[in-house]
Amino acid sequence: QVQLVQSGTEVKKPGASVTVSCKATGYTFTRHYMHWVRQAPGQGLEWVGVINPWDDTTACAQEFQGRVTMTKDTSTSTFYMELRSLKSEDAAVYYCARAGPVGCSSTSCYGDHWGQGTLVTVSS
Amino acid sequence: DIQMTQSPSTLSASVGDGVTITCRASQSISSWLAWYQQKPGKAPKLVIYKASTLESGVPSRFSGSGSGTEFTLTISSLQPDDFATYYCQHYDTYPYSFGPGTKLEIK
């Protein structure tokens, strides 16, 4: 079965960088885009970006452009999201979400399987 | 960028009631809309994709409809497990975005 297992809680200072990992098992790694979504405490869901593991192309929300890098390691079936120049507003739970296999638009798909989430705290 | 809105923001209902949540997009997204259910401290769970396709394993009391800019999620007979927050998300063009959520609470 599909499983996405994310790395553990991170505590960072403002201005630092954080890298969250997402290990994918139970499916063919390169066949599904991977989305990153975050949720600030008590708030709604916010789409961060997406990576196509077939060709490493990425797209992200404008507010993260220049600050986020999404990568993958095919040898370990792991996705990574690095967020730089952290601000207090970046404190959130970060999720990876696999793009579904059917019913997709010309860009990508909804998230059909989700990781358990990684809490990122930003505090001086 | 496409903006998503939802109404109501909070919905109080009883077990056995039928409820409908509305999601609107700021421009046409065809049928590229998903609905998620989220419970406190948990990751979102996919309920509906492509506006009206029920995800495997999701009870048939859930249904989705709509296209273009207006969409609905209907739960025909609420069960205790259904009380949660529901989000819509478009996946038409980048950047994708979510609605602000509808909290479904027990009356």
C-alpha cells in the first residue's frame, strides 16, 4: 500500500533553512507528482508547490518563489522540500501529498495519499 | 491566480441530517476540483476528485457536483465520523489553491 513517511519535528530560528523529507513506498516512484502543502496553527491548507519526479520540473506558489526548493532522490524514493530564509509566519505543519493517478488536469492532480505531516517551529 | 471560497464557514448539524457545502472558484476550473476531509491533528483525506468522483473507500453518502465556478459537496445522512473540516481545492492551473474550509460540527 502507498505510504508517505515524513521526517520529524524541526525547530529553527528566523533566517535559517529547513529541509523536510518524505519517503514514498508502495508505488512506482517516478509515476506520480508530489505536492507540498502546509497548515499554520489553527489555519487552513496552503499549497506550497509540486515536483514532477520524472523530469524534476517544479512549480510553486508565488510567495515561495526564490525561497523553496523541491527535489527528489530516486535511489531512496524520497522527496525533499527546502524552505530558506524562514520567518515566524512559516511555522506550520508541512505535508507531502502524492498526486492521484486518474482524473488529472493538464498540470497535475489532487493529492490522494498524504504524509503524516512535519511540524516546523520558527522561533528566536 | 484562482481564488477559492467556501460557504458556510461553520455548519452545525445532527446525526442523520443531510448537509451541503458550497465552493466557488474565481474563474472557471472546469471539473478540476477536489474535496478533502480533515480531523484535528490529522492529515487531510481525499473524499471527491474531478468534482464528482468518489474516492475509493469513501461512503456513498458523500457526493459532489458542479463545474465551471460553482461546486457542492453533499453528505446525505450525517454519521458521527463525518464531523470534521472540509476543504475544496482546485487543480486546474498552477498555483493550486484551497478554499478556507468549512467546519462541520455537531448541533
